[in-house]
Amino acid sequence: MTDRTAQPVSRLPLEGITVIDIASFLAAPIGAMFLADFGAEVIKVERPETGDESRYWGNAKNGIGLYYKVLNRNKKSVTADLRTPLGVEIVKRLVRDADILVENFRPGTLEKWGLGWDVLSKINPRLIMLRITGFGQTGPNAERPGFGTLAEAYSGFAHINGFPEQPPVLPAFGLADSTAGLMGAFLALTALKGRDVNAGKGQFIDLALYEPLFTLLGPQAVNFDQLGLVQERNGSLHSFTAPRNCYRTSDGKYVAIAGASQSTFERMCEALEVPQIPKDPRFKGNRERIANNKELDGAIAEAVSRLTLDELMRRMLACEAAAAPVNNIEQIFADEHFKARQNIVAVHDDELDGPVRFQNVAGKLSATPGRIDHAGPRLGSSNREILVERLGFSEQELGLKPKSNQDAA
């Protein structure tokens, strides 16, 4: 696991980019998180006293929300109530020299507060404004409230997730929010490049929560368009490759196996000591295997059930077959490959009074890799640095105590 205190300091590719994060919850803030991972200065604007809603999501330690620490790593926190003239003025001053602003309010909310694109783009014509909402800024559903759960249903994901004859299954984490955050970060960087090739002119990005997930759902749209097919729930079985499932081993653990190519399928059967399966006319090619998926799946499950997970993995690796254990988070923390890849980072956190470990930056740039310097900040910890010293507000305007009497920066 990576210890940030031992890492050399290098210039990151997004240094010099300023991002204003006035969003809440998950999708837009996680997009800003990805930008912060690679050096952007991200200033998170939170409600005074209570802060972002994610501070109260999920589990807490000593009253400190743990998920907030991950979502808002590498960010600075300032407080402002956007429903007040002071809050509006704070955002306007922040935007003057910013490159990107991310928000996820329902369409019309920022306009009502005097912070719409028409206002902010006049203050800073170079601004990129990322707007993530449930259903987008346009269309008959634009005014509906939207959360990730609704997007997971609306996009078509939930319909195909689960088992036949059982209700659809929603994901056990914020899938739609996370994919929208990833897409939002990509689109924001694309818009920055667009600014470079369009004489410095900024633009806004209209992204609906359901759109990235809909895009990632595979060949559903083209299959329906060309063949009239509607994909239904089928557990872990694939509609375009077979076999593919999670199988229970003799010691009660699970392994994921996929025979995505003919050679992989044959090597898998060799490892399982079932050489007769590839010779069976029902299973000789991928299309035949898909047509007889349930019979094949049962035969693979029976072969796997004779072996422990360790035995199975040894055989699979010896035959260069594709398989992976179905890890829980405890297994991941102990896994040597996760350690070697530094997929978990440890950073010191004052609020938690010690190190906190969570997912590291995804992907490794060879010359300028991203890094995590700190977990999510204390509420308003950068008020003085940003609002007073940089933007010129007085302590009296902001209701700050004199610096000598204030513990936080």
C-alpha cells in the first residue's frame, strides 16, 4: 500500500487548473475528485455548519463520515450559502479565475439564485461549466428530481441485472453516479482542450446521470434496432460469450471464469480436467455454447465444485486459463497484487487522528502519475486562505473569528 509521506513530489499534469466544486452527494464531486488526483486545485464549496450531504453518508468513525474522506480527497473546503447574497458573491469571485465549475442542482436552481451560465460566462468567458443532473438540462423529464438509483433503473441497467423470474437488482454501490463522474471528468478535460483550439472560449457541459451508463450497456440498442431483441435478466450468464459465471468451489469460495475466446475455453477445460466438453457438438464454438449456455454452465459448475479455490487457481494459471477469485474487501487488502500495484493508499488525517486507507489513483502515468496528498478536508478549513487572502472578503463579512483565536486555518 502506498504511503504518501514517502513519495517524491513531482509536477502533476493538471497543475494550474482551478476547479470550483459547488456540487453535493456523489456524481459531480467524484468527477472533481478525478481532476484533483492529477493536480487540479479543487475548491469545494459547502453549506456552512452542515457541509456536504456526503459527510453523513454511510459509516462514520468518531462522527466523521468516511466516504466523504474518499470523495473529497485532495480538495480544499470553503463554506458559503448559495441561497444568500454573500454566498452568490463568493461563487462569482471564485469563478473569475477558475477553469472549471462543477454543479449538480436541478435545472433552473442556479438560475434562480443568479448563478446561471448566462451570468457566470460573462464573469469568465473562459469558464467550463460541468452540469450533471438526473435527466439533463433539456427534454420532457428535465425538471424531475434525479438520483443515481433512478438512473440505474432508467438507463436499462437494472432491467438486465439479476436472475430470471426475480425482481431487477440495483447495484450495491453508486454505479450511475460513479460512471457519470468519470464521464464528467473526461468531458471537462475535453472542453478544456476545446477552449485551447477555439480562441479561449469556454462552454457548458450538459450531462444526464443515466447517459454514461446507457452508453456502457453493450450491444442492447443495436440488437434491438436490427433484430428486435430485448435483453432480459440471466444472472451472470453472458449474451455474447459462454461460459461466463461465478462458480462455487469445494471449500465454499467463489471463482469467476470466462471463456471469451476459443483457446481460453479449451485451456479452461484442460485445467478442469473435462476434455470431453470442447468435443461436444453443443459446445464446439461460441455460438453453440451460447445456445446451450445452461447445460454448459451446469457442467462447468460441477467440475469446479470438485476443487478448492487454491487448487483451481493453480491449475488455471498452469494452463494459462482465465479465472479470478471473487474477492471481498478483506481479501483485497491482503492480496499481493493489489499491494504491488499500490492500489490502496495510506494518508494521515487529522480528523481521524491517524492514517486512513482507501483506493489509490486509478491508472499510472509513467512520468507524472497522480497522487493523493490528503483525505477529504475539515469543513471550511480553507476559508481564510481562499475567501479572505485570495478573494478579499473580510473576516467580519464571513463571520470568522480573529485568526489568533481560530484553531483551523
